[in-house]
Amino acid sequence: MKRRMMTKAAALLMAAGLATGAAAQETTLRMVSAFAENGIYVQRLLPWVQKFNAEGKGVLQINFIGGPKAIPTFEVGNAVKTGVVDMALSTGAFYTNVMPEADFLKLTQLTVAEQRRNGAFDAINKVWNEKANMQYLARMVENQPFHIYTNKPVDKPDLAGLKIRITPVYRDFFHALNASVVTTAPGEVYTALERGVVDGYGWPIGGIFDLNWHEKTKYRIDPGFYDAEVSLVMNLPAYRKLTPAQRDFLHKQLLALEAQNGFWNQFTADETARQDKAGIKAIRFDAATAKAFRDKAYQVGWASAERQSPEIAARFKPLFTPK
Ligand code: 173
């Protein structure tokens, strides 16, 4: 009798094991975004997730949980590091609390395709693995330089007397331009402008209409500088747990996402025209001043990287800079 009961229990266990085995063939990854759900980045991400799930049935699925309301912008990096979520759309500037090196990716001057060819991508992953417990999966935004937007006129590359909203992306450069700065997540920019807490903000060339900032913006300073890095990152243990088939599928989908990055050139043209139409005036410097302004951005950016993490900055610089 006792033996028969054991057999029954074993059979039940086996059935449960089989069920787990079947489920283990399809893994669902929980994903969040550090950027707002109604912004351009998530708008471009969601159709990709949809296609991913359609093609990944029985292999790999993504469950998009939400934007900063699910996990606040500056906490997303730690959520990926600790495995609270499996995957995130974010930018390095939002997880410098995990490692300062995260923000160095704004300094790349090569396409992500070139970064995959020249070893930059692998070099990034070595650091992301070791210091952030993350796999750096794909860069889905390229050719989106940052700009300074203000509601006060500026006639030279000097922001003395202006208070500008920043993230770590802009901190050292705007300090070098004599601005005073306030760090906020994108979700707080509109209110900061409305209340006069800031006179302007840093943001890429595209996206200022998504949260209605154009209503509070009078000027854009040209030229742009750096390149907005918006990427998918993944918890490293979750990545390592994937089967070879799941990893191949993921990799194929990530390359397909990056292959759409030509979109951003057209977006730049469209957004520049839209800003113009909205009455936002471009402040332009003469050619020599413009060049000095951009050069200063990179010089200050790399100097800051070298100060924060000399060994890794030295590794990255030749891989991020055109020959
Ligand atoms: O919030 C920001 O200004 C910022 O750091 C950023 C980075 C990449 C894309 C857009 C914004």
C-alpha cells in the first residue's frame, strides 16, 4: 500500500516535472522602460515587441510591463542589475548609480554596426557584465545629437546666469559653459519649466513634443553634441540562462531592431522642421565658434570619463572615435 502511494506521488511529481519542462522551453522576459510610454522610443519599441512575440511563440516572449510609473527612471538600472526585471529600455545616464561608465556611451562617434565590427560592442559588454551584472543587448537610437533648449536668448556659448535641467549626460559640459544645473528625470521637465525652476534643458534633437515641452521652449542652441544612446539591457544571469535557441532568436531580433536605425535621420529632419513651425528659434554660432563648442563637449566629456574611470575610458576611447 505504502509502495503504491509512493508510486502515485512519484507519478505526480513526474507529471509536474514534464509540465515545467514544457514551460521552460518558452521563457517570458519582464521588460520595463526608463523612458515614458508615450515617447518616441517606446513608440518604436512596442511594434518590435509585438513582432518578437509573434515570431517567438514557444521560444521566447517579452512582457512589457511599463514605463517610469512601473519603476522610476533612475531606478531601472538597479532593477536590471538585481533581476527585479529581466530587461529594460534605458540610457546610461539613467544608471550611473550602478556604474559611472554607463554614461560613456554618449561619446560614441561610430554607428552601432561599426561598434559591433570594431570590438567596441564586446568591450562594452565586458564592462557591463563585470560592473553592472548586465548584458548590453542593442542600441536602438542613433544619430540623435543632444541640444540645449532654453526660454531665454543666448548669443554666445556661455550659459552664465541660466539654470538648466540636466542628467549626467550634460553635467560637465554645461558646468564648463558656466550654467547652474538641476538634475531631473524627463518626467519632471515640464513642471520645472512651468514653475520657472529652470530656464532650459538638455535633450536630443527629437522628442520635445512628446511631453509638450515645446510649449515652454523658445530657443534651441545649435550645433548638437554627443549622440543619444538608448539601448536594451538585460540582467546577466537571465541572459545566461537562455538556451542556445533562445539566444539565437533574441540576437536575430536585436539585429533587426538596430537595422531600423536609419529612421533617426528622417526623424531629425522632421523634428527640426516641427520645432521651426512651433516657433522655436535656432540659435546658431559662426562656423569656428560652432566647431569649438562641439569640440569642447567631447573634450570635457572624455576628460570627465578619464577622471571617473581612467582604465575603462582609455579602453573605450579608441573604439568610440573615428580614426
Ligand atoms: O534625460 C535626458 O536628457 C537624457 O539623458 C537622455 C538620454 C538619451 C536620450 C534622451 C535623453
